[in-house]
Amino acid sequence: MSEKALRDLNMLTGSERKNESSSKGSFTKPYVENNDENLDKWRGKIPSSLASTPISEGEIMNSVVELGTAEVQYIESENLNDLEDVDMSLRTLLAGLDSKDWVVVCEALDNVRRLAIFHKESMLDMLGNVILLIVKSLKNPRSAVCKTAIMTSEDIFNAYSDHIIDSLDPLLVQLLLKSSQDKRFVCEAAERALMAMTTWVSPTLLLPKLQPYLKHKNPRIRAKASMFFCRSVPRLGTEGITAYGIDKLIQVAASQLSDQLPESREAARTLLSELQTIYEKSNIPSPTVESEHPELGSWEHFCQSKLSPLSAQAVLRVTNIAREGLVLGS
């Protein structure tokens, strides 16, 4: 074989090796069959504000990630439209809420909101199962699913009020957790849902549900529970507070005065001031008792009779300061 032929053969072998090596490395780049068709497909799904930007085949995977975020919209309750097919939505609702596709879950959660707003009677029989799946979404690490579930909880409270009381416990603990998070938009949404809960659920039913969380090991959960407990008590009204037991409520508030977080302590001070006002209005002693034992009907005597000496002292200090502030401000 001539020298020229050997050189040509070596060049050919080297070229084949180069091509083989290049072929092995091609797995690092996604293979897209029928590129034009796929690009058109993704452009069709991407919102118009994004579709005008040229997309190369190397950007398709990134676009899918961006698409996942862009597709989920947080729709305020007043902007939700009614369902086109209520029966179909009801039949597929639980499967959608339990789907492994997070976009499908968000769509199902919005359908729960629509049903609660426009067709609440139709979902009443399956409400317990729906709430359990909402709780599952509240635990989802994806923020879009979690926030949509929180918004759904708010609409559930608005629509069903006391009907949710038997299913409230798992929902309540998750909302308290989310309201204690560092993610501001999740925290604010959870607080709005808890606000709706205290607005629409009867305080006689709600207060026993909230009370255990006043002693929760997580101080941030205790603080949130204190805030919403305090907000619920005035909704009982004077007669309701008396029936519930001012002595029970004063003991709850006194225990929160020494809590770790200022939010708990502030909620306790607010509640104690409310209780003092109601006590003094509803416990007017008879003239005989007032003349012979004027101290028996006083707020100070009531606190000292229902609390330990240290707790009574703390409560009286707080309520006296609040009373002096009102006098100075008048």
C-alpha cells in the first residue's frame, strides 16, 4: 500500500472516531423531534406577552418551566366566573384535587372556589373529602398550589361557615402554620383566610378549636392563635361571654401575658381590656352589697378570686394601665 493511501486511511479512521465521540455526547442536549411543530406547540401555550420573544430549540425546556409559573393565576373571589358544566366538575373534582399534576390541582382548587360561591349546596355532601384534599394541597411545597389552597380555604369559610366545623382541625393547623411562614405572600393569604374563619364560623364553636393552639410548642403558632382567639371573643357578645365564662377567658388571657412573642402578649392585653369592660357592665352589685362590701363586685376582687396571686397582679397591672391610658386620652 502506498504512503498516500495509508495517510488517507488514517484520516478516514480519525474522522469516524470523531463522529462517534460527537454522537456519544449528544445526550447532553435534548432531542426534539419535528422542531418547528414543537416550537409552534409551545408558543401556542405561552401567554401573548411571552410569545413575541423568539424561542430557539435550546430554550424549549426553560420555557416549559416558565410556562408552569405563568399558567397559574391567583384570581380574587369576586373575579371568578361560574362553571360551564357543574355536573362534570363535581364528578371530576376529587380526582383533580388528588392529581399528581400540580397545574391540574390548581385548576381543581379554583373549581372548588367556584362551586362554593355559585353552587355551594351541590358540594355540601362531599365537603369533608374536599377539605381533606385542600389540606393536602396546603402541605404542598410548591407555593402556587399552597397559595391557591389558602384562597380556597377562605372561600370555603365564607360559603359554609359552621358546616365545616367537624372538618376544621386539620385545616386550622395548616393555616396557622402558613400564617407563621417567612414567605410574605403565603403568610398574608393565610391570615386573610383565618380572618374569614373568625368572621363566618360561630365563636362558640371556634374558640374550643383555637384554644389548644394557645399552648402550642411553636411560639409563632401560639401568637397567631392568640390573635384570632382574641378577635373571636367579642363576637360572642356580652351575654355570650357571660355564658361562655369570663373566668375561663380571663385565665386564657392571663396565661398569654407571659408568652415569648409580643403578638401573643398584645392580644392578651386587648382581650383583658374587653373582658374588664364587659364584667363591669354586667356585674352591677345591689345597693346592699355595694354599701356593706363594695370590694366584692370589683374587677380587682374578681381577678384575685379566679387567678393565682402573680397572674392576678399581672392582669390588674395591664388593665389599670389601659384604664389610665383611656382616662388620660379622654
